[in-house]
Amino acid sequence: MAKIDLTVYPDRLERTIQRVRERNIIIPTFAQMRDPNLIPDKIKEQLKGVGLWDLDPRNLFRITWHNEPKATGGLFGGLNYIEFPESLTGTPARIVALVGKWFPTGAHKVGAAFGCLVPRLVTGQFDPTQQKAVWPSTGNYCRGGAYDSALLACESIAILPEEMSKERFEWLASIAGETIKTPGSESNVKEIFDKCWELRNSGEDLMIFNQFDEFGNYLWHYDITGHAMEELVKQIAGPKDEYRGMVSATGSAGTIASGDYMKQKFPGSFVAASEAVQCPTLYENGFGAHRIEGIGDKHVPWIHHVSNTDFVVAIDDNAVVNLARLFNEPEGRTHLANSGVPAELVENLDLLGFSGISNVLSAIKVAKYRELTENDIVVTVLTDSMELYNSRLDEMREEMGEYSEKAAAVDDSRWLKGLATDYLEDLTYIGQKRIHNLKYFTWVEQQGKTYQEIQDQWYQRDYWTELQAEIPAIDAKIEEFNAKVGLL
């Protein structure tokens, strides 16, 4: 049975087509997001006058890893990425990260939101003229959802924990129809789910796009991020280099789906899932609160292909917040430059947001554990940038005082060069199954999933490959929809 429902609702579809035509919206296909060379010249010409964050429908075509790194007028080119040298990481392994800042909204989660919304939109299942779109999130996903909703002129509700950075709330205030702050921090995902049930039972006509169980999230990253990683590896690999694996925080388990694609292209490569030491759900069925904004906790997302995960790595959130200062305070950058880190890299360390720092640390841990060399490539993702966390730097200055070169040397030595391989599990079959079984308590007991499907996810050999095979059908629906809208 298809996991992406493409059943067409004709009456709703007609209203949706009219709204999309009025708003001058053309929907990009997955193929065009993989390869912007397929985007019509007419649209590229229009993009020359559009800012990256502008609420302009043509920015849907900038939901790709190939954007020019420009705030306005950029078109498409090579991949945006950073390679972190041994002078920074303390390991000879080639650790490389795709850069998420150059997406509309400043974060790659706009792609996940697109993946969840579009199958419902082009089939008429979601009617923007009558329904509200609800975007439950622990950070950037609701930004992407609110952005997409604003383009459609439909009402939206963004849900995220009240302790997230103020930059997120300030931006949402001008974009989302309503913002709901749920109790707690990054770790309090159940409170978000509870709010979703409250909204479902309210009688309002709305649709909830839950990134934690929407397979559109998985497919967008499997296809778009996965292809970008493959392209990156082929671009940078020398004759003696080998791709070893990818690392990603689990979060909603969208980004980590790219590891499934990479394993298919590079058999024998690994997938490493990352989380916070302060909330070690995957590592030891643990719980708690932490400060690595954007990664979600205390449950295993429904869309996480756990049997394809080889390592679990936990990162101390103290490392992340202290390295945010090292990478962004003038004294920290001076220390790094004096330590031999290339000046060009030092100047671009603001491209790492909190979860990006955590991802890089996780990659370093796995590289050290596997004793990788200068011919081994590990890929990760910088989901957003410090542009969304500058208020956190202000808070740390207020709490701990001005940063000094001595503090920079301590942070570099302790949290970066001194990073050890503790809080790392090399998963066996039993370890993988333990993590998969945790889905039961959230999804079957609380959220209405079935016992049979959780069993199918583990035992049915073609469960995930059948899902991956649905991408061409989605693209066909998008093309059919665009033809009916008539703007191309």
C-alpha cells in the first residue's frame, strides 16, 4: 500500500488550482530541486529580482542545495559546502558539511515542509481556501511551513516550544497566522503532539503536517539531500579517497533519510544518528532537557529507518554553546586563526548554527572511533546558521561575561580538540531493534499508529524501498497540477 496518499479530491482541487493561479504559484518537481538545470529559463529570469527570504512564489524553486550564496538575485550553481580541516577538528578525516543557510527562511527545513505539503496540495486533499495548515515543530520546520502557507495565502498555525530562540518567534510573528508556544524546551516533543490533538478535537477545519510521521519529509531528504551528498562526494573525492558515511541529528528523522540513499549508492557506508547527552533517548532510552535547538527528543520519529542506523552518538550541549562562542566571538576567531585554522574557514564559522555544530562534533567522534584517515570522507549537514541564534550569544555574554582569548583556548582544547569517543554506541542488530521498539510507546500507544505497521517497518523487506519508489508518482502529480494551473 502506498505510504504517500495521492488520492484526488476534485472539488477541493478546483478551488486549490484557482488559489494557486491567483497567487502566481508554480510548484517545482523533486527532479528540479535535485537538478536546477531543469528549471525553465522563464523562472530563472524572474528569480534575478527576488531576494532569498522574499515572500515570492518563485522562491519555491530555491528549495535546493544549489543556490548561489547571495541574499538577493542569486540563481543556481555548485553545492554550498564546507570542509573542516584537521587544524580545527583534531582528526585527519575529511569531514564535509552541506550548508543550509542559503535556503529561503535560512534553513533547509523549508524543504521538509515542502515535501509534506505538496502531495496534499496537488491532489486537493489540502484546500488552502478553507483549511488552516498546522506546523508542529522544534524549530525550523514551522518556519518553512509558515512560509509556504503565506505564499498560498492560507491561514497557518506554527507550534514550537516556548524556550526556543527569540529570532524564531520574531520572524514567525510576521509570517504565521498564529504561533503557539508549548511548555518546555527542545526536548518537549510530546507537549507539541498533545497540542496537535487538542487542535484536531477543536472542530476547526485544519490539516496537521507533522514532520515526525509525514513520509514526505523522509522522501524530500532521501531524494534531494541524498543526491546532493552523492554529488558532493564525487566532486571532492581524490583517487585514493573513499566515502565512509554520513552523520545527522535525528530530529524529525528527515535529514538522516539521506543516509539511506547514500548507503544504496555506497554499500558498506555507515549512518550515524546524533542527539544530546542531556537527553540520551536513542543511546540509553533516556530523557531530559538540552540546549541544542532543532533536533527534538524523548521519542523516536515514525519515519526513522532505524534498521539502517549504524551508530548512535550523543553530544554534550555544553560543547555546542561554548563552541558557538569560540566560532563567533572575535577573541575565539583570533585564537583559531593563530592556531592554524585557515582564515577563510574562520570567517565562515557563522554558517554553523547550534545543530550544525553538534553534527560536526558527532562526525568527529565517529571519525575518531573508526580511526579514519585523510583518505576517508564523512558528510554531515549544517541545517541553519548563527543568524538564528545571535540572541543566545547575547545571553551568554550577559551570564558569563565578555569572552577572552584564554576562554577560547580552553573551549578549543576541551570541547573540540579534546572530544573523546564516549557516549557512542556501535549498534548491533539488538541495539537497532531496541531503538525501533521505542516507537511503540509514542506512535502506537499515543498517536494512533498500528501494531502491524510498526512490525512491517522492521520485518517487511521492501517497506522503505517501496516508499522511495513513490517519488516519480509525486512528480507526475505536480506536473499535472501545474498544467491545470496554466502559468507555465
